[in-house]
Amino acid sequence: MKYNGYTIEELTDIKNMALTFIEAIDMQLEELKTEHANEIVLLKLENTNQLLALEDENARLKGEYSDLVENFADLKTNIIHQLKTHNV
């Protein structure tokens, strides 16, 4: 007996091929999801490392600024002391 010109065996073969095709697509989608998830993790790690480097640089610059302010204060004190000492 035929349905739309196909035998039951032919329709079963077509169905099985379609299921195999769908399974292959599902596997590829899962691989893509995994690849994208891995890429996202790597990007987050890279961003975290960059942020940590920026925080370290910021702390270093704050330390340098603090040292400069302290040195300036010492210099100012020395200049005032010398001016007073020499009665200027």
C-alpha cells in the first residue's frame, strides 16, 4: 500500500533519515553552545585580569600621589623654615 506515492518502508526510511538529521543538528547546536560558553568564560577571565591589573595600577598611582603630596609638604616646611631662619 502506498501513501502519496511512497511505501511504508520508504516513509520509514525518510522518517529515520530526518531523525538522524535532527540529531546531528542537535549535536552541532550543543557543540556551539559549549564553544560559546567557553568563549564567554575566557572573556570574563580576561576582563577580570584586566580589572585586577587596573586596580593594581590605580593603587600604585595613589601611592605615588600620596608620596608626592608628602614630599611637597616636607619641601614647603623646609622652605618656610629656611625663610624664617634667614629672616626673609
